[in-house]
Amino acid sequence: MDRTTVGVTLFGLLFIWATAAPTEKEQGVDIYSYHINSTINSRYAITVITSRVENRLSESKEVHFQVKIPNNAFISKFRITIDGKAYDGVVKEKEEAQKQYSQAVSRGESAGMVSAIVFHSSVGRTLEEFKTSVTVAASSKVTFELTYEELLIRHLGNYQLLINAQPMQPVGDFKLDVAIYESSKISFLEVTDASNLEFGYGLTTTKSDKVAWVDFYLARKQQTSCSNICGENGLNTDLIITYDVERPKSIGEVKTSDSFFVHFFAPTNIERIPKNVVFVIDQSGSMSGNKIIQTRWALLKILDDLAKDDHFGLITFNNRVNVWKPELVQATKTNLESARSFVRQILNQGDTDINAAVLRGAEMLNKHSQDQSASILILLTDGMPNTGETDTTRIQANVKEAIGGKFPFYCLGFGFDVKFDFLEKLAEENNGLARRIYENSNAYLQLKGFYEEVANPMLTNVQLKYTGAANLTQTRFSQYYQGSEIVVAGQLANSLDTLATETTGTSKNSAVTYKHSTKKSNGVLLQDTYIRRLWGFLTVKQLLMKEKILHGQEKEAARKEALDLSLKYTFVTPLTSLVVIKPQEQDVQVVQKPKEKDNVNGVSLKHTAKSLKQLWAAGL
């Protein structure tokens, strides 16, 4: 048997391995070429990483390929080429891949089930690692090619493409090329590293109207001597390409193809709406140390940024609910100073009664006038409810009933002890979102950064309608915030010539309506391909989130549709696994797209972080 089916995705703590293990170069394996090519078509990015490796030894050698990608992305292609023969990966249903693994075990073949994790990057993002290996004959070469896709989300007035460049050794032929194609003029372009420092050499940027290019080349010698981003093992950095586009039309930008469309909606000519915001802050015993310190820092800075016409409330909780003021108050100088004094006295102690605290926050917002304002409820917690109501299903039902769809609920989970799935369900059921806050030196910046994203509501009750379109992604949004963007995609009827778009919402002073007609584009293959894949990507993302909160037949229907689309577009998602034909191997490894968990292989990430701190303290 000269080859066997092998699942090759393996995610792990690369930043530990990179410092502990010798480089491939030291072991006689040379990565002689490493290319990263990314193409962005109207916010949809497809990135291809190609690594060419030579075994210069006189014997066979196991060659490794490992890269880190944004966890928001989906892997869509993987190929290994040896001696001119390509071995392509196949995306299969998770259960089918598991069955294949079990059959290999039953036949007595070597098999392995590898645990998968995600981890926090140096720029406040979550990354996943892809890792595989193959045995290469003496004096032979192998090429690895990985493709992943993502929709760039607009935050704080710009799009960011994050590319991790870490070949694991100095490379003779290193290239990073990014091409950006937009339908509107690109207003600015910036390239920085993880420290937000601009590159001093090796980088070329070109911007011309609606097109931009980023080229980054470093010679082998430069890859060990450049400041900030290099080391003895070569280049090691997170490259961040930041850009935005001009928005001359309030209706946004509508792009069509033969059978699909995408609508980017981000109006700029409207007045900011005053907000009513209640912060619900966990002060239980587990919030000790840096967590409570950085929470206080973030709250103090957020209070400084409240506008004069905003109204706000503060709630802290452990086994008791502590309310700063029984009602929301305006952000006057006197009230803000009183709030700062309250924040400075927040101490951690006691248990965690999430249910009572969130219900109190919802009650405060419900009692406050909603006229010409936008209400927001924000929860920050690092743990699970362990006093009061502790049944998470009942808590979800209580919160949903209390909010009643009147305002969004945002959940921030601090660290890895929190049950993030619970927070995701809480937020998704109430028109919000959940985000993990990582416990490190810049946690307060993560907290403040999230607040800035929702600090300036511009529209509420946004609804988008499309005549002659079907299979639409989400079309109702509780609020639109300054610096963000609403994206809707769908399929077009074959007989349709013109797509009619109507967007409605409520601004500070009145209801607003935007209408527009767009003639369908025909015969543009490239445009049809990327819009089609963008629709598939966004639809799968939203179905996976819906599947978490639905029940019964609706849940199964959402899951089946997400699975069918994942297989159709070859996306590696939580419902699928990547399987690849590898030569001369007798082992089977199967791993699915990882989830953010607090326990991997029986080892708590909290304990892992503690161990790392001890190593750093010892100078290791």
C-alpha cells in the first residue's frame, strides 16, 4: 500500500515550538522559497502560502509545514507536490473523516487524533495554526501550498488584512505580495508590524485610484538582522495591511455578477445618535490581579470618552448586584467624576451571579427613555454563573425576555475560564456579539477598543430589501455604528436585469430611506467567482452562528445548509475536516477546525500561561 488517506490539519502552540525546537535548516532541510500572495477583491481576501523545501541530506527526512492564519478565515485548499506529483486535500464532513479514522484503527494501521486549539496573536487577534509533515527522499524537494479565504470586516473606519510571516528559518527567496482591487477609490493605505511600527526597508507600497499593491521582500541575510521583526530563526512578524475606501454615495456600494450580488452599506452623511449604555462588570473573586486592574483602567478611559448627550449606568456584581446609580444619568462633568470614584473602588471578591446583574441592567435601560437615542447593554465577565440562577439555558431565556429585542447585548469574556459558547448564545439571541478579551498587558486596550466600535451609533432598526433577489444573508440589524459596515449578499434571478435596493433605518431625528438600482453585470467570470464565494463564506458564517441558538428542526436545517455549502465551496469549518492523500504513510490523523477552549489535552490554558510567565521570569 503506497499511500493512504490522511487528515493533516494540526493546530498547536507554534510560539512555544518556535523557541524550543531547532530550525529545519539546522537539521539539513532548507526552505529555499517562501511566497505569500494575497488578493483582495472588494473586501474578500484569498491568501495563498507556498513553501518550497529541499532535503539536502543523504537520507530520507520528515519535512514540516506550519503556518498561522486568522481564525475568522476558512481554509479552502491544500496541496503537497513531490517529484512533480500533486496530492490535493479533500474537504469532507467531520463524521465521515472520523469514520475513516476509525476504519484505519480497526485495520491495525497507525492512527492519531490530534487536539486542536487556537491562541492569541501579538496584535490582539485570534490565530489558528495549520501543521503537517511528509517524508522526503534524499536530495529531493517538496512544495506545500495552502489557501485560505476571509471577508475583511470594517472596524473603526478601516479594513485590516493580517498576515503572519514566519517561515521558521531564513529563506533565499522570500516574497510577500498583496493586491487590492476595489470599486471605489482607495482613500489610504498603511502597512505596519505587530508593534504598529512602519517597515523601514524591504517594503514597497503603490496606490492608484481603486487599486493598490504591497510588496515585501527581504534577502536571506536581512531576515536575521532586521529590527523588531527578525531573529536568529529568520522573519517572525504579523504584517498588517490597513486601508479604507471613499464613500461618495449614501446608499453604499452594490456589486453584481451573473447570479450573485453584494451590498456594502456604510453611510457617512448622518448625525451621531446619543446613546444609553449600561456596563455590567464582574467583580467576583476570579477577577483578581491584572483582570480587575485593567478593567478599572479601561472603564476610566471609557468614561472620559462619553459624549455630553450620552446617558450611562454602572453595575458591578459578584454574589450581590451593586448599582452605582438606580437610574441612567447624563454624562455631565459631575456625574463622570462620581463614576470615576466608584470605578476606582471596584474590588474583586465573592461568587458570580450573572443572571441577576444582567436583568438589572436590562431593567435600567427599559425604564430609560429611548426617544432619539440608541441603547446598549455590555457585560464583562471572566467566569461561569455559580450563584443565584446557574442554569445557562434559563439565564438565556430570562435575558431574552427582559431585553425583548429592543437593544443589542454585547458580551466580553475575559480570559479562558469563561464559557465562551454561553456568552456567544447570549449575545446572538439579543442582536449583539461576543468577544474574548485576552489576559495580557494590553487587555485594557482590547476593552477600550471594543467600546470605541460601538461608541457612535448612527442608525437603529436598519432593514435592507432587494427586489428580485433570494437566499439573502442577514438583512436586519439593530444598529449601525460609525466606522463599521453592513454587508449583505444574495443570489439574483436569471431573468433579472436590474437589482432594486431599499435600505431603511432610524437616524437621530427621523426615519431615513435609501433607494438605488443597479444593472446586473454579465459575463465577468472573475467578478462572479469572488462574489459567489463571498456569499458562500458569509452565509456559512451566519448559519453556524444561528445553529448555536436554534432548536429542533430549525437547528438541523441550519446545520445541514451550512454543511452543504462548506462542502460545495471546500471550506474547512466546524462541520468539516480536511483530508489529504499523502505518499508512503501508514498513519491517519483527523482534526477539525478548532474552538476556543479552556482545556486542551487535559492541560488548562490558564496553567500554560502561568508556566510561560515563570519561564520568562527566569530569563528563559
